[in-house]
Amino acid sequence: MYTKDESEIVDYIEESNPESVPDAASKIDRIKSAVSDKYAKRKAINIKVLESDLEKLKAKALQEGMPYQTLLNSVLHKYVTGQLAG
């Protein structure tokens, strides 16, 4: 069973015979490339942290189902972009 929104989409596709967007594949490739370039520029760093803090970070990352480095990078990114209060 479809939701109302899904039903509208199915109806549109079945009744309207929509056309493909011209050159969509190359536009998608350009967007993927731009995003990849922006986020591929990473710099390795070395920091010293309390062992107890690292163990807590690893435990939180395990709960979230991600590597602790990914969690740390996410928290750092959110902090420097103002998405996380300090």
C-alpha cells in the first residue's frame, strides 16, 4: 500500500509518461565530483587525549555503529561550523 505522496508519484509516472532530464548523468557526475573534491581534502593530525576520554569516545562510537575517528571528526566538524554548542 502506498502513502498518499507515493501514490501521487506513481500516478504521475504512469499517466504522464515523463521524459528524462537531458544530460542528467553528466550533471550528476559534476555534482558528485564537486562534493567528492570538497570532502576528500583531509589532513591527518595527531593529538594526545586522556585515555579515559578515548575509551568513552570508542564506546559512544560503538553505540552509534561507526569508527571512533568518524565520530570524532563529526563532532569536530559540528563544533567548528556552529552546529554544536561549546
